[in-house]
Amino acid sequence: MQIKRRTFLSGLVGLSLPFAAASCTSNSSNSAANLPQSASSPVAPSPNSSSGTTVRIGYQKATELDLLRSRGNLDQQLKEQGVAIEWALFPSGPPMLEAMNAGKIDFGGVGESPPIFAQAGGGQFYYVSVTPLSPQTQDIVVRKDSPIQSAADLKGKRIAFQKGSSAHYLLLKVLEEQGISVKDIEAISLPPADARAAFEQGNVDAWSIWDPFLAVAEGTGTIRNLSLGRERRTYFLASQQFANNQPESVKTILAAAKENGQWAKQNFRQVAEQFSGEIKVDAKILEKVYQRRSWEVLPVDAQIQQAQQQVADAFYKAQIIPNSLDVKTAFLASEGYGKVFPN
């Protein structure tokens, strides 16, 4: 049997930076229905064998999984196991998770907020690993001449952010810590390209944003950071069917992603130069982005579950999702988790 490697595109949207990094938004005009029919679900194999099957992996531009795709190591490893890969490009996390819930993809990488909305909508997936990101990878920024000097000064101001993103969660936490109600600000939900235009034109007073958009804005020399960033996370997710039926494939993917991250940490400039032309961002800015993010691939433990529960609780408290969530139901039980994560 000949194993083929196929790559297909899923609804790229027009952004000034054409990828949403790992902090994907909860708004998208894309849906799983936009995926090619060639990504039909394979017949479920036995739990101990993935021979003759196809793994469908969703990725976003210039992220960890895109680097893994471009290096080709994982393709070769799975090919040796008799498994083909189909790589599916997505503009953000929500349509990726819609595709996963529809059975169109098996594995993907997203930020911390999209899984909350997916779980609230009945998504059937597992968190299988986590990559922590430093506080420097997101912030709330103002123009250099702005009178806003601290988080307390945000009350009554017009603040742009992307609904359902890590930037949205950051804003909610900052306001909560200051005792400021969401009703005490003018919340303006805009995708990053539109938010940047509104910010530069003076139509909003502050902008909550993440890398690489943050790094690009910093590079203009016209903004001032309020230094309000919090540690955030990206997650690798697997559909429940895939994790249960093909644990060895999940383990292979995670082991390759772990090695990929170790390589990237030693080759920031090479990674930046590789993706610079593709996403039209200066290589020096991308190098800064990649230097201040973590490429570690770590297991999800009780502490990670607690952190993700806080994200869910914040969105529920703000009445952004309709029901409270118990996020641990989307984490593999400890006895099952050891079967899919490499030692």
C-alpha cells in the first residue's frame, strides 16, 4: 500500500497578519463544512493498531504544528507505521474545533479560549498536552501619548479585543482585579486587523492583543505597554475517537512535537526566516516572537486543569458562555493519559 501525504487549505481569511498565532478567536465565518470531502473519517481501527489509517491534523500558520509539518519528521515516522497524514490549514482555532467535532480532523493546536467555547457547544475532544507561554506574549497597549498609565485608568475607556480570545480573557482578569465591571468600559470586539486600524486612528483608547500582532505593534515605536500580560497556554487537542482508538499515533505525534520544540528553541532565527515571507512579517520581529514563547510540550496535569477551569469560569461569570463547565471532563483520565504521552 502506498502512503500519500496530502495538504489542503481550509478557508483562509484576510488579516493584515494572515494567521492567528495560538490565541485563536471564537468568531469565524468558517465551518467544518468548508473542508474538502477527501477528509472523510476513516474506519476506526483497533486500539492497538493504526496500520493503514490516516491521521488528519489541523494547524495554523507559523505555529508549532506548522513547523512540525514543514520539517516532515512526523510524516516519515507515521509512514513507517503505515499511517498517512493529511494536513489541514485553518485561520483560527474555532473552525478547527468545529471540524474536529464534525469528524473531519483528528488532532490540532489552539489557544486556551477556543476549547472553552467548543466544550460549551458539546465538542468531543481531549486536551492531550500543553505549551505554556510567557506573559510577554500578550498585553494591553495604549498610544504613547495616552493619559492611561495603569490598569485602573481603563475604567470608562474604549477597549478593543477579539471576543473569545486570550486577549479577551486577559481583559476580563485585569478588570476583575481592579474591581472594574465590564459594564464600566466600552468593550469593542474586533479581529486583530480591524482593531489595529481602530487603535491607530484613535477610535479606541486601548487594545488587548497577543503575539505576533503585539510584537508588530511594539516594532512601530508608537505604542506603550501597560505590562499587564499573564501567562497563557496553547493546547494540543485530539478528538475523543482518535485518542481512544489510536493512542500510539497520538503518542508518536506528541513525541515528534516535543523533539520539534527542542529543535526550535535552538534555531529561533531559522524558524523566523522560514515563516517571515509566508506571513509577511519581518524576520527580526518573528525572531522576537519565537524567543519569548515556550516550545515545550508538557503533559496536562491537575494544575493545568485548574488554570483552564479559571478560564471557563471567567467567561461564564461574564455571561459569554451560557452554562458553567467542568473542564476536567475534557481531560483524559490519568490511567489513560499515560498511554498517549511519551515518557
